[in-house]
Amino acid sequence: MDMPVLTEDPVARAKGIAGTIAAAADALERTQRFPAPLLSAMHETGLFRLLLPRAAGGEEVTPWVYADAVAEVARHDGSVAWCMFVANSSALIAAYLPEDVAAEIFADPATSVAWGPPNAHRARAVPGGYRVTGRWDFASGCRHARWMGAHCHVEEPDGSLRLNRAGRPTIRSLLFPAEKATLIHTWDVIGLRGTASDSYEVNDLFVPEAYSTTREDPRLRREPGRLYAFTQQGLYAVGVAAVAMGLAEAMLDAFMALAREKTPRGLGRLADNAVVQGQIARMTASLGAARAYLTQTLREAWDGADDREPLDVAARVQVRLACAQAILAANEVSDRCYKAAGVSAIFEGSAFNRRFRDMHTLLQQIQSREAHFEAVGQMLLGIEPATEFL
């Protein structure tokens, strides 16, 4: 596949393939594999490469444009949007790799990277690189990924653990072609089924030093630019918030359409009910406020970002708060829509069922923890917050 020539903005491109996403959604849910037309459309529109450095063939878009594009895809299918956010989040690793290695990995426009979150596994430092054995879980998009990664602690030849600047065991990311991993089907879940967030394992795999890096500190990145001043965790949170917002906005649109048509037994048309009218207005305001707050926060963080220095803790805290609030607002609106739709919401194939399940699966992910509000509150009260998820 040749590099696509992209002219429209990412949101317009996302809208342009809405029909392809909708046509593939049922098959994706059932088979947990991207149908070929959908996967081709995602690659041809560059939607997996919005956060990839331009030097590696990406677009390096601003975080709020990225969020809007993910949300637009989520309006049509949560699993596709989730895989889009994960592929973009994984592509951030290119900013930390040697330039020639990043160019090699992403030379094919059909390349995406998948991996699971860090765990207790260790990579043994050996001459020229690392040897690693282990299993990782929750590798969203692993069934269509061309490359995969493993996040490990590093065991030095003397048996000690390699430490980072903060004196804690460092986490190193090792990259390798996807065929070197064995996939394990574990993704039997209620929602986001199409992400196929399966497990995988490798056994005594050698990974050369050049195909490894650490994402722990933006100051260690090779690639300059304000986008990469954002922490990986911060941009992960933006992606999750965008998926949640898109799902909730689609459910609200669906409920308004239902309200214009539905007349519950013994009652008048939903749209003529004052309580329903008030609910719709409040939900519209809630989602609009959350989206505006997220966009404003990301713009302010961008304006204060440096080409080399990472965002300061205060800016990272604000990004975390805006993402947490967006997820909370989306959750509240989706629940209200599901409840207000009555039995119309419970059937497979309705505009509510899958989105409700997808939302409540998203809410179990680490970026959706309500404890993030506590971390922000600590900062606002002058208490040093834990920065692990900022």
C-alpha cells in the first residue's frame, strides 16, 4: 500500500467513512476481526496515524483535533474508535525510537502497533539487546497489528533491576514483528468486543537494543514538538475520553430520534413530555460543556508546551481533570438515555444496546478511574499528587 495523500481534515475523513464503519459493525462485533473494507478504510484515511511523527509518515495533529476525530468514529462504532485511539497511542513510541527504526516500522501505511499494559515480566539485558519471555493481556487491535510490543522491567546481567531517573525500576518497551507473538483468545466480554483485546505471549525472544525504548519521561524523546511534550498517559486519557464522548453523543442523538416517534402505552409522545424535553436540554448542555472544557484545556496546554521540555505538572493535572470530567459526563448521559428509552434500548440491534455495553466496558479501564479526581484534588489543595497517571 502506497502512502495515502490526505487533504481533508481528520474529522472530515472520519465522517467520510461513517457508512463503511456502520456496514462493518455487526460483523466486527460477531467475529472480533476488522472486515477488510473497514481496515483498508482506516489505513487509507490515515486515522491510525494522527499522533505519529511526520518524520515517520504520520500527521502529528493537535490533541483536540485528534479527540474530535476519535469521537466522530465512536459515534458510529465504539470498538473501531477504541482501536483507533490505541493505534494512535502506540504510534507515540516512534517519537522515542531511533529515526531509522521508526521509519522502518511505519514504512508500510498498513502498519499499526498493539501491546498490553506493563506487568511484572522482565527482559534480560544481553549483548546487543534483550531476551524476553512472558505474557501480556488487553492488546486491543492485536489481530490486525503488524508490530507488537512488550513493556518490561529490565534485569541486568548481575540480576539487579535497571532503575530510572527517579530511582524506580524502569519500564522498557520492546518492539517486534507481530508474527513473533502467539495470540491467546481471552476477550470474551460484554462490550467493545470488536477490539479483540486478547492476550499474547513470547518465549525467549531476542529484541535488538535499537527496537526498544522507554516512554516514561518526555525529556527522553528524540522527536521534538509540542505534541510530544504531552505525556503518554495524558494522551491515552484524551483517547478514552473521546471514545466516551462519541458514544454518549450518538446515544443522545438516538434518544432524540426515538422521542419524536415513540408513544409509550398510556402516555403521549415522548417528545411532547416536559420532563423529557428538560432531560434532553440538560444532557445536550452537559456533553457540550464537557467537550468545550476538554478542547479548551488541550489548547491551553498546547499553547504552554515546549518543543523539548515536557508539560509541567500543573498542565498535566488540568488535562487529566478535563478527561475525567468528559468521561463522567458521557457516562451520565449514556445511562440517562438508556433508561429513558425504556424497552426500546434492550434489544440487540437497537441504537442503545451495544453503545451502552461499550460504555460500561470503557468505564472499567484504568483511564476511567474516579480516583483521578482525587489526584487532581490533591494538586488543587497544594498536596503533592502521585504523577504516575498524569
